[in-house]
Amino acid sequence: MTHGENLELVREKTESHLREILGCTRGAMGLMALDLTTGEKLGINDHLVFPQASAIKIPVLMEVYKQASEGKFKLTDLRRIEKQDKAGGSGVLFELGDGTVQMSLHDLCILMITVSDNTAMNMLIDLVGIANVNQTLASLGLKQTRLQRRMIDTAASLRGEENLSTPFEAARIMEILYKGEFINRTICDDILSILKKHKSTGISSGLPAEIPIASKPGGLAGVATEWAIVFLPNRPYILVIMENYGIAQEASQAMKDISKTLYDYYFRLSRATSHGIYIAPPSAT
């Protein structure tokens, strides 16, 4: 048996364990993991289409930066938060006074990602346009990822106008950002710096506290999603998890277990020689 066959056994055991975790949830769940060192993909139900809840805020953030780079506005431009702008659900802007606060577009981006502010999201959607977000997604070769409604628009949701993606395509978006392939490296780094800001998520709960992660989770009744890049030293990887038709807290526990399983897998790869011997990384001097 070659050493490659040994590693394949480890991979197969990891995938089998992941399938067991997915099988313990009563909803429909899919995932995509991408090793950013080798390009190896590990997907389960990764082409199923899922509602995205607040994870769809990542493509909106990308569109804001794209249009700013084209000179349509500046990220330092100010917008006043009026009563008609406010949306319920997650966030803080809904609680502030009507017309008493103004913020830069950059600040709205920060709130949209760090506290998943729906008012900020809707203001930015109105700024860049739903059609433009989808045109950019299509230009990146993404066929299933679409923004179709503003946040907390129940009527649109009932009409079937849902914000959608697949684990495979969401992982591709995160790969594009990681590799600096969206507009330019500087813009991708700026977007990733926002996504890296601290937040508690299903994937982060399965990681050691010191491991950096760039992510955006989302949740609705029956829906749980998260798009993430895990910056494991010497072995960074992407992990996307999506569920719908979920029950109670099954998804949050499954996401934690999936994250821990894949972290353990990639951590071993980050330290192993070609013979599967673990070598500690050199001490910093």
C-alpha cells in the first residue's frame, strides 16, 4: 500500500464521520470543504440549493466594493437612517432614532456583517441594486446563487422570491476572495478583514479560540447557513454548511461537530510528513 492510499483511508473515514453527523439531523443538510493548499474538495449534498438567510450578505458586500471601485460612490459617503429604511430582525439600527443618525457606507458594511444588521443590508441593497448583484454573481460563473429580495420581506418570501445558493457555489465565492480574484487583491483583503471581525458562529464553535476565521452565518426558521474560511496555519481551508427543513437546535450542534471533525482532519495534514508522522512546527524566534 502506498502512502497516498493510507491518506485516502483517513479521508474516507473523515467523510464517513461527516455523513454520520448529517444523518443525525432531521433536516436537509449539505456541506463543501475545500483544502486551499491542495485544492481537494470534500462535498456532501453540495449541489443542493438552500435559502441563505443572512449569508447572502457576502455577495451584497462584494457588490458595494465593486461599485465603489468603479467610482459610483465612495465608502466614506454618508447615509442618514430614516424611519422608512428600518427593518426588524437582527441588528441595532432599527432601535435608533428616526433620522437622528447618519453613517458611512463602510460603517453600514461593518454592521451588516458583524451584527447582521438588516437595516444596513436593505440600505446597501437599495444602493447597489438587486439586478447588479446578480449580474456580478453570473459574471463569476455562479448559476444558483441569487439575491431576490430584501431582508424581512415576508410577502416576497411567500411568493418564492428567496435568496439562494449551494454549498459548492458559496465555497467558490470564498475561494475567489481568498485568492484575490474579485476586482483586485486589495479589495478582497478589505472584504476579508470585515468577515474576520469577531462573531460567534456554528463553525467557530468547533475551532480552537486562537484560529482566525472569516465568515458569515445566517439563520431563519428551519434554515441555518454559514460560509467560512478557516485560517489554520499551514493548511487554510473553506467550509460551507447549509440546512433547511431543520428542527430545533440540531443544526447548530451538527455545524459544531462538522467543524471540529474537519479541523481535526486538516490539522493532522498541516503537521504530517508524507509518511503520516506528525512534526511540530518550528518555534517562533
